[in-house]
Amino acid sequence: MKIVYAITYWGMTGGVKVLTQHVSALRRRGHDVRLITRVVEERWESLLEPEEVPSFSDRHVPEADALVVTAPRDVEALWPVAKKRNIPLFHFLQGFEPDYNLERISRRVVPKRYQHKDPITRLRHLFRIRNWRRELRWFDQLYRLPTIKLAISPHIAEGVVNRYDLPCFFIPNGIDREVFHPKKNEPDYTGELTILSVGNYAIEYKRIPDVHEAVRILKRRGIPARLIRVSPAAIPDEERETGAADEYRVKIPEAEIAELYRCCDFYISPSTEIEGFGLPPVEAMSSGTPVILTRVAPFLAFDEPHDYARFVDVRRPDRIADAVMELAGDDELRRSLVRRGFEVAEKYSLKRTGDLLEDVIQKHVSGKGR
């Protein structure tokens, strides 16, 4: 098959990393796969290089049997091309944008900048709600197009089915088990505890401030703790000013992240339900590091039973601190989590991802297997 993957902005994000894994997996299976972008913001040292094109018009999109995009803006741009050529457009969902907007429209989530009670802030919040409503209508229009929808997590697929009554295929993320191999020796949990957090501070649903607060709570309780923060984007001044992290690593290669997983004592992901899949927890489990996760659908979907992580409620940094102390003092529980973590990570191989992806695309391409 000839397949074109398209993404407007190319940068150092988890979403871009997953797309390159798809392209590599399909190429290994003998398919002619091209990767195009409009704007290269940052380049990954170890990943595939995209082809830059001036536009996503029919003139500049290469010949293909199928097109694959991930962002709503790219659905909007590529749908006319797919329709004109009478080929399928695959919409690969790494998140479910309507849920993000619905949380804010209903005020279940109020961004920090709108939490002040003064009249001007309230007016700005009302104006932003109106924009979220407008954006939601745009999302709904795009999601109702007859694209073939793929999702990285069961809860996203379920969201598509429930809101639009349309099918959505589950294509889980995969990890390179050779890169994220287990640590050789168990760390000493009687001294200073090293905690790792991966994610962009500016993305609200990652809840990075909850990790900061959990570390502060540990220190107030007299527990020596060291926080390492890894981010795909520059660390904002707001985060640096908290003074919570002892070390920052920015835009580092996969092999370096893997080594950090092996060197740390715990990995923490405190995301909300808006999280798409959550690749770092699986990478940490594959590396033999116990993980502390929030009790949200994307993390609970990793496997059953839910005995591969210590789960805590969302927005409860005190519970995160409790979990760190519990696991540091319970060798049997900690080792049990590590063993189950290996089992979970085994399910998320790049081979499995490639097999599922190839199967779905072939079934929707005329003259499959070409």
C-alpha cells in the first residue's frame, strides 16, 4: 500500500513520536509510507525526518491509497483531498478534544487564569466559554465526517461511539522494549528517594503541579526526596519559580529518558481523564520502576486487574505522597508492582501496534495488500 501520514506541525511531542512509530512499523511490513508536514518546529535526533510541503492541497500531497492524520485541523485540510481522490482518510485520535471543551463549558474545570472573582476575569471567562462552544461545534462537524477513526485508548474509542454513534478502532501505543529494558539492580529505598515526572507543565491535564506539591509534602514530613522533571518543551518561568524540581531535562533523546527511568525510584503521572494514552508510565514499567498513577480511564485501561500501579485520586498530591511513603516502606508490594509492570509493558510492543494498524488500514483500502 501507498500511505501518506500528514501533520501540520512537527516538533518534539509524544504525538509526533507515535506517528513515526506507525510509519516505521508499516515500512518494515513492506508498505510505501511517506511522512509530510507543513512546519518543522523542532527536530528529533533519533526519529524519522518528514518531508516539508507548501500546503496540504491536492497538488502537494503525494499519491496514496490512504491518508492518515491526527489533528482536527489536518482532518479539515486533508478531507477534500481524500474525497476528490476517493481514498480513505484515517483520523488517528491521540486525545478526544470534545471532552476537553465540555469540561470547560460545564465549568467542571476552570483554568487557573479564570479563577479570580473580579468582574474583568469573569467576563473573560464567559467570552472564553463562548469560544469553547464554537470550537466544540467545529470538532463535532469534523468528527461526523466519514473518516475511519483510530484511537490510542479504549476510553477515546468509547467517547467517539457514545457522542457520534460511529465506529472507532483501538490501536494502542507501543514501546521499544530494547530501549526501555529493566534496571539491573533494585535501588536502595532507605535513603533519598528519586522521583521522576515526564510531561509539559503548560498542559493542564498533565497536572505537573501535583507532583511538585507531593514532593513538598514529603519533605515537610521529613522524607528526603529529589524530583527530576523531563519535558518535551522549555521549562516555563512559572515552574522554575516553584523551586520544586531539583533537576530539569528538556527535549532529551529516548535513550536518555530510558536511563532516567532506570535510575529513579518512582515514576509519577497525575493526569486527569483528558489524558490520551500515557506512554511514559508504560515505559517506566518496562524499565522496572514502580509507578504511581491517577485513577483515570487511560491508565486503568492498561490491563486488568489494576495491580500494576499504586492508584490515587486526581488532584490529590497528599495521596501521591502517601503512596510514595507506602511503597518505599513495603518491599513486597513494591516488587509486586514491578513484576506486574513487566507483564503490562509486554502487551504494548511495537510489533502488536504495527500488526493492528496494518490490518485496519488494509481492510479499508481498495485492493488491500497492494
